[in-house]
Amino acid sequence: MEYSEVIARRRMSRSFERRPVDPGVLERLLRQALRAPSAGNTASLRFLVLEGAEQTGSYWDLTLPHDRRVDFAWPRLLDAPVLVVPWVDPDAYVSRYAEPDKVRAGLGRTVDDWPVPYWFVDGGAAVMSLLHGAVDVGLGALFFGLFDHEDAVRSRYGVPAGRRAVGVVALGHARAERPSGSARRPRAPFDEVIHRGRW
């Protein structure tokens, strides 16, 4: 598939079949995502990968208890056979930028020195790689936030303290579904988004 077609076809899938993802395909997608940019080649990104009904079910039991599922708008999201939680380490960026080749940037003392938290920028680039990779191999994918569940997920799955979750990517074979309300919002016209030479 041409990359321009991958871009055009990318959609957020909220309904999945329970059919598993081929392990080789999943490994390829994860390896591709690890090729995403990383400021200073800090490479702090780690993936928590939950596969199969038992592992994904434990995630949903923690973040979406059964009593809250009655009114949940996307019940087939819970059928996604793979959940990938990307985690980044802000302190790794501070340490990296305290090294001799980066110290002149002035970002090597605390995370507060960073006007833009590049750990999340880099994590977002990896997420987009997963989303595009899913399209390329004929899978559906959805990126969604952890919101107030980050600490519970960290504790449940033994994620080291200090790591921050970027969100969650659900992967699997997509079912036909109704589009979300967000999908009906029009995109801003190109000429309103692009500012050439001056705003």
C-alpha cells in the first residue's frame, strides 16, 4: 500500500472482532513503532502489550468496571485482542540532556526545564506509527487516553515509578461500525491551516 493511501485510510476503530492478531504482524508493528523519532536518541519508550481475552480483560476490569459498561457507547472496543500502552520516562530525557554532547541545551537539570515535554512528543510519534502500521497490514486501531487510571494501571502491571503513559492503542480486526460524533466534524480548510511565511 502506498503511504498516501495509508494516510487517507486511517480511522479510529471502536469495534473489533475477537479474532487474534498474528504474533508476527504484532511484532512487526511494535518494531516499526520503535523507529519513531526520539529527542537526543533518548529511547525511553517502552510498550506494555496485553494480548488475549485474559490480559485485555484485566485491563478493562480495572479501568471500566462492569457496572459502567451498561451505558458504554462502544462495547465492541472491549473485544480488541491487543492493547498496547506506550510508557515514556521524563527523567531519562533530563539525564540524556545532562550528557556532554547535549548539556549546552540547558535541559539537563529537571523536567521543568523543558518548555515542551518531548517524551510525550516522541511517544505520540510512536503511537502514530502504530496507527499507520495497522492500516498498512489491514487492521483497525484506536488511540485513547488513560486519564485518571494511569496510577492504577502502573500498579497493576508493575510499571516502574516515574514512567508516564501516553495512552492506549487498541489493535485488531475491525468490525463495521457507526462513526463517532467526532468523525462527523469537518476538517479545517487547508488554506486556513497553512500559514506561509507569516501567520
